Amino acid sequence: MAEPPADGRAGIDAMLVRRLIATQFPQWSGLPVTPVEIDGWDNRTYRLGEDMTVRLPTAAGYVPAVAKENEWLPRLAPALPVAVPPILGMGAPGEGYPFPWSVRGWLHGETADRGRIDDMSQFAVSVAGFIRALQQCDTAGAPPAGEHSFYRGTSPAHYDQETRRCLTALADRVDVPRSTAIWDAALNAEWYGAPVWFHGDIASGNLLVADGQLTAVLDFGTSGIGDPACDLVIAWTMFTGASRQAFRDSVDHDEATWARARGWALWKALLVLAETIDTNPERAAATQRVINEILAE
């Protein structure tokens, strides 16, 4: 069967994965290797047989996540209410590929989107339940927020200059005074709590559902311990109306944390809009809707 046209991004393709498996995990060398239907950006993921995946970073900046996830996912998994990727092996650079990589168990389910979920409020409560359970996990020895988490878990102030550049560039597209007020409020709402575990990228693409129910959470590459506000961004990117209120009530954070969360959501949406407004009208329109939701509160 011919490989899908997308195969080969970041210099990674199925042939490379087959060679890596053959040399480092020969017990699995006879299994088929195929790109997954929906792939992320930070890593390339391939299905290995029926029950495994191979996950390879696409650039050096994403490499710290490999060892972090391999160490911490097995330790976090027992305390979480849904499945997380099981770690089956850690690969080394080889065959011309320069980074460490991992083999994981395949998790069944479909990427979460509104069309696959009958009761969005119930789903919002289940996502909030996962976040609460994660925040209650033991933090002893866990990685503090920083470069490895792309500064999720720290103050959104790390992205202050970038956010203000985006506001200047998008002056004719967004309400700059209102956006600036929301951003300033996020910077002023400092985090004083003890560090807790955060995922760092709670988004529909990292949530799996079956029969409309949350069954798994993927991609802990930006996880760590620190301020949990970054995990609330889904309130605007996926939830709205009653489901947003259900999420907010269930996750149970104070107003300062919500102010920082709104800042995180605004930063990312402004950045995506600035990057796509002239190249990807469909994504830009979807991002504009997110910004409108943020500004409407």
C-alpha cells in the first residue's frame, strides 16, 4: 500500500521507523508501520502493528518530552481516571535520525470533537475531573515548569512581548483595547499556590472519546508542575455556554486563575490568527471565533 502523501514530514517516514524498529526492537520488526490518520506537530506518530505506536520528535526542542513522559506517565497513570499512553520502550538515535524516541501502547478511541459528543456539559465535567485528578498527583521530584514545558505552568508574562506584537499586527482584526485589558489582567493575577501537576495542552486533539465519553488523554510533552491555569484554556477553545459553565464549576478554580487562563487562551489565539490570517482562512476564522468568545466574557 502506498504511504499517504504527508509521510516524510520533518525527514521522518515509515521506512525510517521500520529501520529503527528492526535494529533496536527486533522482536517487533515484522509488524506493519503506518502513519496515523491525525498526526501532531511536535512529534510524528506511526502505528506499529495493531497494538502499538512509535512517536518521534520532529525537532530538538521537543526532545526533553521523551524522557519526561517515559519516566512520569507510568507514575501518573494509576492516579488518573482515564487512560494515558503506556510506555513500552525508549529508542535511541540511529539510522540517521538524531533524537531519542519511544514505543507506546495504542489507545483506542477517536479524537474528541463536538460531532462525536452528545452531551458537551457531561464531557466538560469529565475533562475537569481529569484535570483535578492530575493536580492531586504527587509532585515530589516532578519537573518544574520551564523551557521543557514551553513555559506552560509559569506566568503568561513569558509571552508578553509576543502577545503585544500580535495585537499590533492584528489591530484591524481584533478589539485591541479589550484584548489588552484581558492580557494585563492575566499578568496581574499572580499565582501564589503550591506547584501542582499540569498537562499543558488540554485540547480536543489530545483527548480521545468512545461513545461520546472521555477515554484517554494524550501528549504530556508540555507537562510539569506549577500554575494550573494553562489547563483551563479548553473552556474557550472547545466549550461554550452551558458546557463552559459546567467545566468552570467542576474544575473549581478561583477568579485569579481564570484570569490567567484567559490570558493563556488569548495569547495562543492571537498567535495562531497572526500566523494563518493570510494563508489558512478556515483556521483563521475558527481562531477568530475563539478570540470573540474570550473577549465576550
